[in-house]
Amino acid sequence: MKITDISTHRIRLSAEAWFHPRPIPPGHVPYWEFPLTTLHTDDGIEGYTMDYGPLGQGRASAYAVHDVYYHELVGKDPLNHEAIWQSMRSKQRHLYNLREAIWGNLDVALWDIKGKAAGMSIAKLLGQYRDKVPTYATCPPQTILTVDEVEQEVRQKIGQGFRGIKLQLSGGSALDIPRLRKAREVAGDGFPLMLDSSAVLTFEDALRIGYELDALRYEWFEEPFPDAHLVLLKKLSQAIRTPVLAAETVGLFELPHYMTEGAIDLIRADVHHKSGVTGLMKAMGMCEMMGYGLEIHTAGAPLLDVANLHVGCATKLSRFLESHHPMFRFGLKTDPLEIREDGCQHCPTGPGLGVDLDWDWLDNHTVDVIRGCEY
């Protein structure tokens, strides 16, 4: 089998759904683009993948797939995913202005083809461990500005059946501690709660919040500082009982330093940030050998999150999967990312990613289709 061509649909959504019921703030792009890339083969099997685009980068990454990676893929056997992955890893050495996420997205499409060729789901190809994963809801920051909004969101998410709730708060200790307390009051003792501070805190503020999380028995304290601040992460993880979760933005080959240095307690990873299904499985193996847990992060694009679900069902390391804003679930005829009555996402059993794309919806939201390569 050979890859014969690449095409990418630029799927455009209004940003209004993200900021609702408030207006889109100044400085934010009015539309988000999610590139939907198809790898075509001479056997007629097609592999699908997507990219993330809420910061205006979707159009650029769509063209990067064709300009940068077309010749790395066309003519190659998509079943040889490791050879292609290593080739793209070598190419990444001089892609100074691009991270490895696009390469990771393309790896997802290779696994979709492999599963379809074998008549097996990606999870089954990986050596399936389970068929479902408990799922927590992430409350986007614009929905929990006040203590009252925290109460409303927590009650709603519990009512929807989620097995945990993560708050995204980055206002600092004075603003965030009352909201953290309210969430625990509403959720009750023992219900899993998490905090993500989106890398904006000072060490002193993070310490104050960390002590509060200890008292409130939160599951983890996510990204209090930028991942590059290894020393601060290590100081904080040594000072508080709540596990510090980080390394979301760290490339696969920098990840070992966070474990060997004892800088954090839990690893964050997904197919987008850790170089595809192939890379995420390498990260899983690394963590298992080192005795670390790895929590799978949402990739903010439906096909990538379906890939995350397959990997989550091929490991025991990740306690949860993450469910973010419902606007990130689109273009699928059936939605495995929707939680069931048991509070879990259930792995698709069809070949490859195991989902059917809703091409009527996707075509109605396509602003352009990129085909082949101009040179």
C-alpha cells in the first residue's frame, strides 16, 4: 500500500460558542479553523486526522501539512508507521519555527489507515487494556468567573454524570481560593476535583493555593507555572501534598528530564503534544518504566480526542480522560466522546479511529480544500 495524495479541509467555526453568553473579547479571532486532513492510498483506504486552531493558527497549520510534510508521506507505505515517524522526527531537527504537533497529527492518520487495513480498532492494534475510561469535565475559565458560577457549573457537571471536575482558574490566590472552596462544598468530600492554573502563577501564589488544595483534597494541581520552569515545579512538588501535574507543552524528547529530576508528580500528554499515537505510546512506556502516572490531556479537536480515547483504552496509567467545551465535538455522526450513563467514554470498536464523519456538516463548514503540493 502507498500514500498517493493528501487533502485538507479547512473547517471554520465561529468563536461565539466558546465565549457564550459573553461577547468575543477584543484581541481574539472571530473564527476558529480546524484542519481536517485526509491521507489517500492506492488501496482506497483513507486515514483522517485534525489539528487544533482556536488561536488563529488553523489556516497556517493546514498549509504546513502540505508544504512541509507532503513529500515525507506521498509514496510511503502507511503501515510502516515507525519508519515514517522516525523520518519526521529527523526532519523536525531543523523545523525551528514549527513544533512537532503537526507531525503527531499525521501519525494519527497513519494509525487510522493501519486499523482500517487490519479491520481492527486502534486500541485493539495497541493491545487493548480496557474498553472505557472514566471522564472528567473541564470548566472553561469564562464559565466560572464568580463563586456563584462555580456552584452552577459544578452542579451541572455532576448532574451530567461526569466522574470528576477540573476548574481552570488563573486569577491568583485571592480570587481563586474562594472558588476552590465553593467547588469542594458543592461536590462534597471524595468527589474528584482538579485545578489547572494555565501557567500564570508566581511561586508564592502557587504555594498558597497548593496548601489550600492539600486541605481541600484536590486530585492534582496542573501547570501552575510554565513547563520550562523546572526548578519552580520541583520546589512546589516538594512543598505540597497535592500531586503537581505538568509537562503538557514539553516535547517527547524533553520529557525524561521531568522524571529523572523529580520535578513533578504526574505527566501530562496527548497525541497532539507528544507526537501522535506512536509518540504517546512511547511516553506511556517511559512513564510505566519510571513509575509515573500519565494523565491524557484533551487535544481540542474531535478526531485527535478519539485517538486519545483509543490510547487511553490501551493503558492503565491514565485514571481519566478529559472532556472540554462541547464545541470541540463536531463533525461526527456518532460521538464516542459523549459520556455514557457510567460517566465514561467508551472506545469505538470499528476499524481505525472507528468513527463516521458527517460529511454534510463538514462540507457546510468548509471554507477551502487544499490538495497536493504546489512544488
